[in-house]
Amino acid sequence: MEIVGRVADVEKLVREARADGRTVGLVATMGCLHEGHLTLLRTARAAHGLVVASIFVNPLQFGPGEDYAVYPRDLDRDAGLAAGAGCDVLFAPPVAEMYPQGLDSMLTYVTVRDITDRLCGASRPGHFRGMATVVAKLFNIVAPDVAYFGQKDAQQVVVVRRMAADLNMNVRIVAVPTVREADGLALSSRNMYLNPAERQAALVLSRALGLAAARLKAGRRDAAAIRKAMGDLVVGEPLAACEYVAVCDPVTLRELDRVEGPALVALAVRIGKTRLIDNLLWEG
Ligand code: AMP
């Protein structure tokens, strides 16, 4: 595996692989790799001659008061894990390589409207603009055939798909199912912020989704009643503060009245200072 920090170097490696007839898979991450990220990498490995992973804690997608400064960074550890999962090129640029003019002088952003105001977008203004902008840059730098994203960040998948379609980006977006701990907690780099009591309390997210799934399987279609039951369950956990519960259309992210077809059931919960998200995609 090659570790590169310069755009020109990753472009060269991709060009060489393409000249050999290899296809390119991209996994974009913020590092602090765990089994979720590694599953994306292994999925890409099985399908492509060249697997590129990026590690970039993107300042543009963090709001004031969010955890940009303290987000865990350990390139040596991540490099070992990425190599073990079959990564060929690890692109870990410094901030100045991605934003050479400086963040305050940026003139160009990718703004996806409407769907970015919903769910997580409601409490994280600017987050999806920052995410879409950096993902567009990574798509332009790496020019992957396929980019792999975790279903864990369901809204990210929806926004990236829409951006790629609207802007005719020549990349296929593949969503990979959420990887969980044995007790149901979705893996997240932010889980390491949790103390033992909070780690236990964090199970409220997957329990709330389990409750929604049970209702839907039982044929109960009232979306408001599902949101209410999930919200009540979260309120019952003293260490948890519910930010939102959504039972929405999986493409428009508009809240549903009744679940008659596919639905995205999603929630964001603060456990102490840590904001966690989880979701399930109901196929209908
Ligand atoms: P992050 O480093 O948090 O930006 O995540 C990088 C990629 O890994 C995103 O596409 C995430 O959706 C994905 N990812 C994070 N956690 C998981 C998980 N538990 N299961 C599957 N994919 C995940």
C-alpha cells in the first residue's frame, strides 16, 4: 500500500492503474478506522483492481462547537488497518492540499438543496455542503468507477447519490450495510467518546430501531405512531437526549404519514456530549 498526501501523487497512481486496465474503487473516510470502514474496503477490494481510501478530517463539514479539533487522528494505526483490508492507495492529504486558498477564501461549494435541510441537516447547518464539496473534490481527484459509502450515514448516501446524478458525475454509488457491535450498537468513530454508562445508554438507538422494525413487520403503518414510540423509548433513557426521529421517504427524506412502501427510519440522539445516529431502511 502506498500512502500519499498530494493530489498529484494519487492522480498518478490512478492513471497508472487505469493504463493497466484496472477499475478503481474509492472509500472516503475521516480515519479512526473501524470494522465498518474495513468492510467498505473489503467490498471495494473484491470488485476493483485499485482500491483507494482517503483519510481526511474535513474542516468544512464541522460546525462551530463540533468535534473537529478533538476528532481522533492516528495515521499509523489507520494505515495498518487499511492495508490489512486490501487498500492499495491511502490518500491522507493535509488541509492545505485540499483547500490551498484557505477555507475563508473558498468561492466554490456544492450545495444540494432541500434534502440537506432535513434530519441531521436541521441541526448541522453547512454540514452537508461541506461533505458534498469534499466528496465532489475526491471524485474529481480519484475519478473512481465506484464509491462505497456506509448505510450508517443514510442521509450522506442520499445526498451523494443526488449530487452525482444532478451533476452527471461518472461514478456509481454503492451503499454497504451498517456494521454493528454484537449488542446492536452501530460502529462509529465517535463511540470512543462514550464512558461505560454512556456506552450502555447508547443501545437505545438500535433498540428504538428494533421497535420500529417490529411494528412494521406486524403491519402497523402509522408513521407518527412509530416516531412517537421511538421517541418515548429514547426519553426513557436518562443519559439520552433525542435530537430527531424520522420515518421518511428514502429519496426525498420527507416525513411519511403512512408507511406503504420503502421508508427510512432514522434517529439522532445525544448521549452525554456525544451525538450518535442510526437508521434502518425498510424495503416495504
Ligand atoms: P467516516 O469516517 O465516519 O466519515 O465514515 C467513512 C465511511 O464509513 C462512510 O461512508 C460511513 O458511512 C462508513 N461507515 C461508518 N460507520 C459505519 C458502519 N458502522 N457500518 C458501515 N459503514 C460505516
